[in-house]
Amino acid sequence: MITFLSQSWPWYVSGPAIALVLAILLFSGKTFGFSANLTNICSMMGFGGKVNYFKFDWKSQHWNLWFLAGSIVGGYIAAHYLQSPQPLSLSAATVADLRKLNIPFDGNIEPGSIFNWSYLLTGKGLLLFLGGGFLIGFGTRYAGGCTSGHAITGLSNLQLPSLIAVIGFFIGGLFATFILFPIIFK
């Protein structure tokens, strides 16, 4: 069973699984998106008394907090107990592109040369992680949701704002990959 769970699942298994979860949420009147949990947590901590945006009944969204907790626990279990012993397989072109950016490929999902405490405590590391985190938080709030909420729930509901947001996410990703990364990682 561990071997089965630790391998990559093909799109025709994971895609319908996502669709099933989405259908259950839609038929129960709920929408999917992780960024809503940030609002829930701020409301739960009492920020509604200071900022009107956080003044709502967070208990009506308790299911989403359980989803967040399950994702954290599931991620921990997957990373510590279900990780494949084989290194990640990337195409030779991707490895070459990473090498051009001075990012050595070490077989892990996240490059160990960047995702470590030593790198975080450098000026570039602080800029990347804090600056990137701020931009993600600001963008999520400005767009009215995160990539998962817009791309999965919003597009399945045929919402035009979600289509515009997803197009913006892709443009931002292309800009970061082809313009910013070569500047930052050189």
C-alpha cells in the first residue's frame, strides 16, 4: 500500500478525484480555495473588532479550517512517510534551465540550495521569501481568491472574474519565469 501511495498518480486518477471533491463542495453549497482560511483565521483571532473585512461568522467556514488542517497533516505524512526513494525525474531541458539560473538540481521537489535556513538569512533569501510572500498575499486579496479557488471553483462555475484572474496568474508566472528569475538568480 505504501508503494502504491508513494508513486506519482496519473492525471486520469488525480483529475477525477479533484472533480469529485469539487462536485461534493458545489452540491453542498461551499466553494474551494485555501486563501479563505487566512480570512477565517484573522476573524477567529478577533481582528473583526478592528477591521470590518474580518467581521463575519467564521464558524460557518469551520469545514474549510478542517480542510486546511487535513492538508497540513497530509503533506507532513506524504513528505515523511510516503516519499518515493527515487529522486524526482525532471527533463534534461528543465535541469539545464535550472543550471543556467545557478540552481543545482538535487533530485528533490524543492531545490535544497534555496530552501534552507542559510539561504533564507541572506539578503536575497529574505527578499525572495518575504517579498514573494507579501506579493502572494496581496495578489490573493486583490484578486479575491487564490489560484486554486479561481482555477478550480471559479472556472467550473464559469465565472468571468476567475477566468481573468487565471489569465493574470499565467501571465505573472511567465513574467517571473522568463524575466525576473534570470535577473534574481544570476
